[in-house]
Amino acid sequence: DTLMNTEVSFQQIASVIDRAIEGGSSFAIAILPGKESPYIFGLRPEETEVSSESGKATFEVTPWLGRFADRTIFSATGILRADTLEASSEMPRRSTTYADYIRSVKDAVERCRERSGKIVISRTICGSRNESADSIGMIAMRYFKLNPATFRYIFYTPGTGGWLAATPETLVDYDYGSRTLSTMAFAGTRKVAENNPWDLKNQIENQFVVDYIERSLLALGLTPVVGDPENVSFGEIEHLCRRVRCKAPASMLAATIDALNPTPAVCGTPRDQAIADIADLENHTRGCYGGVVALSTPTGYHAFVNLRCMRFDARDYCIYGGGGITSGSIAECEYKETEAKTKVLQMLTQSKFVGVDNIVC
């Protein structure tokens, strides 16, 4: 059996997840883009009636601004460095208000004008699940089923609480056989637009990321090749993407991940100034949002930026959504973009929508 091929396995894995959380058991489940078979850590495969290739694999998590060497590792035998996640801040309990987000974005726009840069500003949508709401297990399974082209995961430990996501952005994908390293410039967002040209604001935002990736790889002695622009869909929205590839020895994997993380797609540019601005302008801690989640297998290392994600504990949740701010950004439109990015998770958790549908972008 695979994860999604029957309603029985769908319901069963949701129940196993819920029982593990209720019992305080640590676990992780991860599914690669386009695949159905899960990698399962901390749960016995016979509990889920789903085959798993997890014996020689690991699921790895690095919080926002964390380093590769400090990542938490879930394996078949246990968890290594869980304290890294436990120290990654308390879960926010208060949603970012519309007024606060608009104020932060307008301030970011002015800072970008001063230095011709970019800042990624995020917001939180927080709440409590009532008795009539779906369980975390069901929310996760439905979210995964809706986004088969993404990297999907859920993990939980009693000391850290849990996170789940369906993230479309690759940070580094490395194939040990061919020694090929791939990444992407993943920035620029709009409603699905049937091959219409991208506007200048989104093209500039994407080019910031392309330039940063090229500089970072060249500084490591690698030779990047940048592909043509692509449109990558995620529900009702699409992103501007350019893939970057190069040859690299496996020994350079850690250095490459640290050089690229965080990319301007989740941080901004110049990077140090953008990081300082995020700390100044956001009224919440990011935790693992914008950090790295990865699956390591015998044939490759697959690392992703932690986006389209939700943090949770036994009762509460906090959804994260953000957007790239440049000198050409319109604050109200940026807010609407975060609504589009978090729409599915808001629906699954039965959060209320803010009435901004009349904003024209």
C-alpha cells in the first residue's frame, strides 16, 4: 500500500498521528514531491499498513537562521539534537493584525527604496481548534492530498510541539550518482494567469534570488547554469521559478546549504540587512518558518525551504505566510498574497477570513 491510494490508509494514518500526539510520542512523516510512499520515523509501519523506505533515511529540520551542523535528525533509531528545535522559540499565540501587517510592509517598502533591496515580511494566523474541527492527523492528510507536487511532512515531539507543511520550494537537491546539485530561484507570486507576462515587480524579485544564488555558488568554486523562467502552480496561485544546476562533490553539500540558507526568497537582500529588518518589523518569532526541512536517502539529499506551514500543539495552531517586499510593493496587495498562500490551511483549520476581497491588485 501507499499513503494515498485508499481511504482506509488515509483515515488510518490520520488516526495513528493523532494517537501519537495524544500519547506524547515523537515521530515524523515525509513524502517527496510527486510521490505517494511516505518515509516514516518513530511509528511502526505495521501501525499504518503503509510500506516505508525509512530504514536508511533520515528526516532533518533546521529552524530559521540555523546552521546545517545543528539540524535535528529523525532516524529509524531515534532523534538526534532535538534540543535545537526546543530552543527555537515559543509558538506565537496572537495573529498578526491587518493594520500591523500593512504598517510593517509600508515600512519595508521605504527601506527597500533606500537600498534597492528586498525584505520578506511574514504574518501569523493563530487560533484554537474546537471539538468540531478536524484533528491534526486529518488536517495533515487532507493538506498532503491537495498538494501532491510539494514536499509534505509532519513532525512532532513533546518538547517542540509539531509542524506540518506542503512546501513547493527546493533549497538544494543533490544526486549522489551524478554529483548534480540543483536549486531554484523561487520568487514572484500571482493568481494563475495563463501565460501572461510577469510584471516588473515580480521579475525584479525573482532576479534578486537568481543573482544571490549565482554569487553564492561561484564563491564556493562551483559553476551554476541558470534555466529559463517557469511558472509553478500552487492551488489558485503560481510562482515565478528559475532552476539552477551545477556539478559538485558530495563533500560540499553542507557548505552549499549554509551558503544558500536563507535565500532572498524567504529573507531578502542584502541578506544581513534583511535579517535585521525582519527582526525589527515582524512582531512574532519564526521558529521553523523559512528554515530547512530535508529528507536524506542513500541516493540523494533533498532539502526544502519550510513554507506553506503550520505550527501546532495539542490545542492551538499558528499558520505562517509571507511575501517579498520591494520598492514597488503595494501593502494591501501583499496582504492579499499572504491570504492566497495560507488559504487552504485556513480552511482546513476553520479559521475566519479577513474581509479584504474588495482590494484590487
